[in-house]
Amino acid sequence: MQSSALYSMTLQSLVGLRNEMVTSDWIDAVNALPNPNDQIRAQATAFKVEHAIQVLSNAALSDIADQMVAQQAAITAATTELKDSLGDLTKLTNILDDVTQVLTVVGQIVSLA
């Protein structure tokens, strides 16, 4: 897959995730988490997703093309797993783990610090 297609796929996955994270179903699922630390983690993860979108959107593809290609397998696996897990918000902590994996891969392409 070309770096531009990987870039588009990754950014589209992050934007789709952000859109999901502001739905009433997502908010209800976060509020239903029994552990307050998991609720905080979910809220913090939403900010991390937004930050990743901004950083990736502002990156010049020519500057990150090699990293995109090098991380192709990881990007594809992480975004596919995330897409699959989003179907069941009752497993929100698992979804947050999948989001963290996507953000970890994105962090290997662009600095999210």
C-alpha cells in the first residue's frame, strides 16, 4: 500500500473514532463504567485521539512517508482491530486498549509528545 493510502486510512480511522467518541452511546458507555479510573482513562483517550488527528493532519506526507510504509502492518492491524471492537460498546475497556494500540503506532510515525 502506498504511503498516501496508509495516511488516509489512518487519519480516517482516527476521525471516525473521534466521531464515535462524541456520540450519546459512547458517553453512556463511559458513564456506565464501574471504575472511575476507567472513566477518566476514556476521557483522556478522547483528548489523545484529537491530538493525534491534529499532529497527523499537520504532518507533511513527504516527511513521514517512510515511517508510514515501515509501520504498514502495524497500522493495518491496529486500525482493523479497533474497527472490529467498536461494534460492542459494552467492552469499552477493550476498545480503549485498541485505541491505545493505534495511538502507539501513530506515535511511531509522528511525535505525539
